[in-house]
Amino acid sequence: MALLKGSQLWKLRTTHGREKIFGDALVLWGEAIAYFEWCDRNPWKRSELVKYMGMSYEEEVSIGRPYTIDGLTVYLGVSGAYFRAAKANIKDKQERGKSTEADDAILDTINMIESVVRNQQIEGASVGVFNASLVARINGIADNINNNNTGETTVRVSVRDQQTADDLEELNDLL
């Protein structure tokens, strides 16, 4: 259905644009807590071989479930970019001096959620529950070791006799 030119139907709307899914920081925090509790109640499991007195059997062992922002967004039914976009929009408003107390509270809540997620992952990795190298990569915390040598390579060779020393000197001159 096409609107007639000059139509003013849009004025009948009580709000304009898409509604915020979580416009209240307390509601967002409550939903995040519910996700964290769900993760704790539903750990991943793996089978481990148990050997005792010559007998062996498999036993299912709980290994925990890491909190993730992606898992939270799936749990909440929002897109993976939801938190990134919300943070960017609120920071933009703050820079322009247009943010409200509610905006600031939502940004603080998102930052707190990200801190809880990062902390749980790092603690889980440090006690061996989660893969430490994967957690480090996800959180951007890795050892940066520069293996590049920008200096000139020096090789020292010890020889047993003068003939070998002379041959080495001649070889060095050729290089």
C-alpha cells in the first residue's frame, strides 16, 4: 500500500524509530544474571575414563560453561552486534553531551557484564577448567614475544689448526 503524497500518518505514532530492547539498566542486569545462573546450572560435560582396582569405566564429569557475550546475546534473543552498537551509540551521545542518566546506566551495565564475562573466563582458564590459550586470544591477552633480530648475525668459529683458520678466512673473503 502506497501512502498518498503529503500523508501525515506517521504523526499518529507515539514513538519513532525502533524501540530499545533493554532501555532499563536494571532489567538488562537482571537478564544477564539469569544467563549467568543458567550457565552455572547447565555446565558442559565430558566423559572421562576412571580406573580403579583393575576395573575401568566411563564417568560423565561437569567441566563448567564459560560465560560469553555471544552466548548472552543468543540467550537474550538479540543480535551479536547488539552490545557493540549500544555502546557505540551511547558513547557518541556522551561525546555530544546528549546522553541521559538512563543511557549512562545502560553503558555502565554493559561494561559490568563484559567484566563479569572476561573475569569468569580468565579465572576458569587459570585453574585449568577452560583452555588458557583460547581464553587469552578471545580476550586479547597474549604474550607478545618479538623473535625478530634486527642486528647483524655474528658467528664465532674456533678451529684447531692454522690451515683450517686460513681456509675459513679465504671463505669469509669470498662471501
